[in-house]
Amino acid sequence: MSIRFDYANLLHSNKIADGITTAEIENNSYLCDLARERFKKEHAQNILGFYDLPDYQIGHITSYINSIRDDYDDMVVLGIGGSALGNKAIYSALKTVKKLNKRLHVMDNVDPLMIEDILSQIDLKRTLFNVITKSGTTAETMSTFLIILDILKKKCPDSYKKQIIVTTDKEKGFLRQLINEDGYKAFVVPDSVGGRFSVLTDVGLVSSAFIGVDIDALLQGAKNMREKCTKQSIWENPAYLNAMIHYLYMKKGKNISVMMPYVNALYDFADWYRQLWAESLGKRYNINGKKIEVGQTPVKALGTTDQHSQIQLYAEGPNDKVISFITVEKFDFDYQIPNLFPLLDEVNYLADKNISELLLAERLATEIALTDAGRANCNIIFPEITEENIGEFIFLYEMQTVIAGYFLQINPLDQPGVEAGKIATYALMGKKGFEKEADDINKYSKEKNRNGRII
Ligand code: PA5
């Protein structure tokens, strides 16, 4: 069974007074035609490769994983952003449901304590390190790679070359050179697929296959959703419809998009979504070079946990959010709440109920409370957590993000705002070729210190 999109509370009603009307959606449907035209054109230019990934051939992944599976218990991914978040999200979603017996760790920061923590959990000799970087230049990934390479060379001198696999551009970059020199097993990030859209390439599929996820089923799910996202009518096309509604809400000043799964297993998908939505839509200029400064700040929340933290703000604070719940209908296992105090009304109403019943009741209660408070909300419903449903979800949000970017008339595939920070990091760390930037930073620091605003 497929995931479903319940958008009733995104539309105008007597409760959602500033909701989007069906007429507004219909009146803007010309934008869908323009988006389809642009999609067709850019797809032909080979920059929307994510759309073709449901047809991706995975034989090279499964045969490699079958050949090494017995040799390793853990995989450590060294990557960041689009080269890490999807891996983490798939693992978190399925590790309990499928009782996966391999472990995945994602080193997506240069925090020494995190590195130490991961290293303390693994048996080095039985761990495979998967270095993932499309550009092959990302400072965080390069530095953790150098640390791990050094440790492996010292502690596993005979096996380290087999313990490193590299996923990067098929030709460019320093890692390609190392692959050729040291003979590491290599996988490819296709040119046509941007980092944050790459989870269904070798980037996310290799680690997923390693931990025992059915990657064929992931792609099948993506294919099912692609089929839905080709529907001409916006009312039957979840990517176009959700993109349109979010776009219209952005125009009305709802600049925050909350993703709130009601299950811990899908919480990391809210992180994956945050990168996708933020990096793709947060843009200063439109495609005509006009300064527009658009985007919608993605926020993650967890139900029920954040009912006791965030919901007060969502219900009564500024009405500037669109809230997307994620619900799972069926759990493979459950806990029954025992009837330990039958005479105590404070707890006996819970007795003999499944804990998932409470979870779903609280989700619905929150939906009702927010709707009564006039807050736009919707629900992405997973019949259960399966590879197919996850593949559907991934494709839906990738497609929706690109289409929302088209509605905003921006480029959803680039991230120019991230570059300035990367350049400043190179300068601060003394990379050759960034001497002028280092000088500027020096001046900046002196000026800032002169003002003495630290107490
Ligand atoms: O979406 C993107 O392109 C970025 O967020 C990248 O995923 C991120 O910066 C990591 O880049 P790389 O894979 O080149 O190391």
C-alpha cells in the first residue's frame, strides 16, 4: 500500500480562515504548465537525474555487498549533507522495523567527540568505511577521511585498502586519483544528480544494501511515486499539489515549514527534508537575476515528544507555519499498557490499550487542536514503514521541492550561499590559493576585536 497525502487542513475552511482556496489553486494552475515545460527542458539538459533513478541498475551494488557482507559488522559513512543525511534516515527508519543486524554510523561532523564516540563503538577490523563526496573537496569529509586512513594504515596495514570504499565523481577530484593509485573499491555519484537529491544513487544505496535494506524495493517505491507525479491534474498529483499549496502559503507569509513525524524511526527523514527544502528553495535571486530572497525555513519536530515543547508555539504563537505530520498506521510489534491500577482513574483509561493507539490518538488530537487554532496542517500517511513507502516518500519530496522551486522561479539545484562559508573555511585553514580571503578575514577579525563587543 502506498503513502497518502491528507491535505484537507491546508485548504480554506471555517477553521483554517487564511487557508488556500481551491480557486486559488485552480487560478495558479498555469504555473504547473510552466513548471512541466521547464522540467522537460532541464531534464533534457541532464541536470534532473534524480527523476531517472527509479530505473537505476543496482547489480554492481548487490554483487559487491554480497561479496563482502560476511567480513564486516559495521559501516561508517564519512560524508556530510546530501552525502550523509539520506543514509542516516533510511537506516533509522528501517533498523528496528527490519531488525537489521548490521550497524551504520554516519560521521557527518568534524566534532572530535563524535568521531571518538563512533570509533569506540566499532571493531576496527570488522568495519567498512564509506567515503562519500560528490565534489571530492569537502573539508569535513576530507579531514575525517585523512584521520581514518591514518588510523587504518597503522592498525590494519594488511587490510585497510579493502576497508575503504569511495563514492565520488566518476572522473574529477583528488579521491579519484587515490582510487586509481590505491585501488579502493569505487562507486559513482552521477553528474546529473545533485548532492541532496542523491540518496537513491550509490550514495545512499550502497550503505542501505550493506545493512540489509531491500534497495530494489526502495527504487520500486520511487517508481510508484514517479508515476503519480506525472498526473496532469493537480488534484491527483501529490508533488505538484503540495508544492503549489506551500508556494501559495509562502506568498501569504507562512515562512516556516514544520515536519513532525509521529514516530522516532522517521525523525531523521525530517533532517533530510530540512536540507532538501532549505538548500533548494532558500535563494536570494530568481532565475532572471532579480533579488527576491525567498524560501521557507524547515523545522523538525517529533510527536509526541515535542507536544510538550513546541506545540504551544505552533498553536498560539505567530500563524506563520505550515505543519506536515507524518503518521504510521501499522506497527509490526507493540506494547500493551498493563492494567496495574484498575481503580485509579488517572491511569486506568490507558489499560489494555496498545501504546501505538495512544501515539495515533495524540497525533489526531494535535491535528484537531491545531486546526481549531486555525493552523494549516497536513498529514503524510505511511500504511507501514517499508522500503517501498520510503522510496515513495523520497521521490515525492524531491519532486515537490524542484516544482516548488520552479513556482518560485528560482534555481532549486544550486547552493551559492554555501560557497562563501566554504571559501572562508579554506582561507582560515590556510589552503593554497585563498591568501587574499585570509587577509580579508584578518582585517575583519581585527576590526571586530577593536569594537570589543564581547563581555
Ligand atoms: O546538496 C548539495 O549539493 C550539498 O549539500 C552537498 O551534499 C554537501 O555540501 C556535500 O558535498 P559533497 O558530496 O561534495 O562532499
